[in-house]
Amino acid sequence: MIPYGKGEMEVRIPGKNYVATLRPHFKPGLKDEAEAVKKALEKPIGTRRLKEIARGRKSAVIVVNDITRPTATYKLLPHLLQELKDGGMKEEQVQFLVATGTHRDNTREELEGMLGKDVVRRFKVMNHHCQDEKIMVDLGKTSGGIPVVINRLFWEAELKIVTATIAPHQGAGFSGGRKSVLPGIASLATLKQHHGFSMRSDRPAMGWVEGNPFHLNALEAAKMAKTDFILNTVQNDRKEITQVVAGDVEKAWLEGVKASREIFEVKVPRPADIVITTPGGFPKDIDLYQSQKSMASAELVVKEGGTVILLAECRDGVGAHGFYEWMSAATCPQEVIDRFIREGYSIGASKAWLFSRCLKRSDLILVSKSIEDSILEEMFTQRADSVDGAIQMALDRQGENAEIILLKNGSDMIPRFEGR
């Protein structure tokens, strides 16, 4: 069974075509997650305890992930807020800022699910708006020339805390840590530079940290913003917390990266004609925009000219409208790639480039009932109602003896070919 939306979907691959099912290495979830959070806060990496840092500070902003990320933030907050209280801070001095990046606002109902109803009732919670220049402050440029323009609320807080989950990421190597600042609470002007072609690898970059300009500029931006403290989790493919790290925005994050790599770096026997991939269920398959992330690992595993089958519910449809606009305006995937190199980043453009990069290598079949065929056709994608139907469509293209690999939770996978 494969995660699909908030449920599961059965995948049956003919025996003569089946090569392997690749999944993250299993690491059991912590038996006492709350105790792990408490211990991480008691022994932070590279900083003093948060309650010590908090003493004498009159305001704090806690940056949290938005609804598109699987971070169980509500599990982190009881001990985190207690640390601030023990440091002498009052509730009215603490605010929450949702790191939406370029995404839509989170609704009150979503915020209650993310943070807990009690937290939303007691504390001020705000969504970041990347296009509202009035709420931004300019901190200068990174050594790589990226303008660091971020949410003023965070910059002006006397205590700056970020929370997130660390997992493989197709551009930054791994999520979490510094990404809560850039792109999380950055301006659109900053994102245009940071997410442009010059900062990106021409191949999926999951697991790439050292020398990765996308990562290095985000880290420098987080330090320029004077981020005081991070509290990040590592999860297994069941969304269970396996480790909690706290402390310095770089040192603590790197410890989490080690733990994440141990889970998500997987060996691939050989490239396949057909690759079936899944984001890992809700919220990772909330729309096609988010679901694309699981195509990145498939892009590394599928043969040139092969077929990728994407199992994603996409209950919110395509996602960012700019993504659809860029795709539908082109006559072929290469045209999207050329336009992105020429024009650079805008909301939806980067995703269209990533989507088209995979399409240039392989065909794409989406298993979903949430997006109309006519829309997908404009995005050079076919749709199937079922996995069985998608597999048959792919075999018709690739031949009856085509080899198939299944990527379970493809969004978080770092494929490594055996012997390389």
C-alpha cells in the first residue's frame, strides 16, 4: 500500500516487469517524542540553552512551517514555550510567523491543526506575505550577491527562533534550518534571485550540501538575520519523529542532516524504463505544485525516454497559478526550460522549470481525479484514474517487457546507483 492523500492506494506491478521497490531505510519513531524535544532543548548544539538566551529579551518570534510541510509543530511547542517562560518571557511577548514562502495563507482551521487550538487562541499568529514590500527589511546582500530582504517582524524581534523538519530537498540538499528564513520569510525580490537559474543545479540536488550555492546563500541569509535558535525534527517515512535537534542554525542543522541522510539515501540497482513515484500522501501531495518534488527522484532513476507515473491526489488541483500559466504558454518542455534560463524566477516559474526538466527526460502520467484532462494536456501530462490503468498506459509505450521500479515516498529519497 502506498500513501495517497490521507489514505492509501494499492500498487500491483506484473512480476515480469518488477525490478524493485525503493523506500527509505526504516528507523522507528521515538517512543517519547515530548521527552526528546525536552532533552534537545536542555542540551542544544552550538548555543546556550534557549531559556538563557531569552533572559532579558522583550520580544520573540517563532517561525513555523506552513500547511504544505509535514512538521508536527504542535509537538514541539509545549517545551519550547516553557523554555521561553523559564527565561522570563511572557506570552504577550511571543508571536508566531508562518513561513509561507510564496504559498497561500494558511486558514485558521489549518493553523489550529498545525500549532494546536490552544496556541492559536493564546498567541498572535501571522502568515508571511512575500509580495508585501511594506513588511520587509533589507539586510544587504550575501557574498553570492543575493539580496536579503525578509519579514521585518522577525528582524525586529529580540529573540529569533525557527522550527522545521529536516528532509531531502531537490534544490537545497536538505530542508529545515536556514530555509525557514530563505525562502520561508523572504521577499519575492529575494526569491527571484535565490531561486533563479544561476543558483540551481541542472539535476536534482537532493542530499547535496557542500558547495551547493542554493544552500550556502540561504545559510548566510539566516545568519545575517541573526537567527538565535533552531528546533528541528527528523522524521521517518511514516511521519514519525526519529530525532530532534536544537541550537545553532548551522551546527544543529548539520546533526539533523546526518540523521536524515541515514534514512533517505537509498541504493538503486539500475535505471528503469518506468518509475512509479509518490510524494508520500497528504500534505505532500496536496497539489501538483508540491507533488512535483517526488518527480525529482524519479528523474534520476528513469531511463532517458522512459515513463514516470506520479501517484498524487492533488486535492487542491495544480497549485500556484503561475505554474500552470508557464506550462500552458509553452509548446514543449524545452521551451519552458529556455524561458526560465532567460527570464529567471517568478511564482510558478521555478516549479515549471523543474517539472519540465523531468518531462524532457520522460513521459508523465498522473494518477489523480482532481485535475481535468484538458489542463494536464496543456502541461504535457496524461492522467489515469487508477494505478493499473497508468501501468498499462506506460507498458503500451515502453513495451511489454519494460522494467518498473517503485519509489515509495519519492519526495524524500536520495537515489544512489549501486557501484557508483
